[in-house]
Amino acid sequence: MKTLFKKSVFGLALFGLANVALADAQSVADYNAVWNK
């Protein structure tokens, strides 16, 4: 049970990091789109 808990926490952390990376990429793309107008 403890290993499962550790894995789920690790998975959530990875998922959160992926979401942050996607949000950053999106904001950078938006910034570039505005800057290039």
C-alpha cells in the first residue's frame, strides 16, 4: 500500500509538472503571437 501511495504521489507530481510545462509553452506561444503582430 505504501509503494502504491508513493507511486501515485510521484505520478501526480509528474502530471503537475507536465501541466505547468504545457501552460508555460502556451503562454510563450501567446506572447510570441502578440509580439509578432
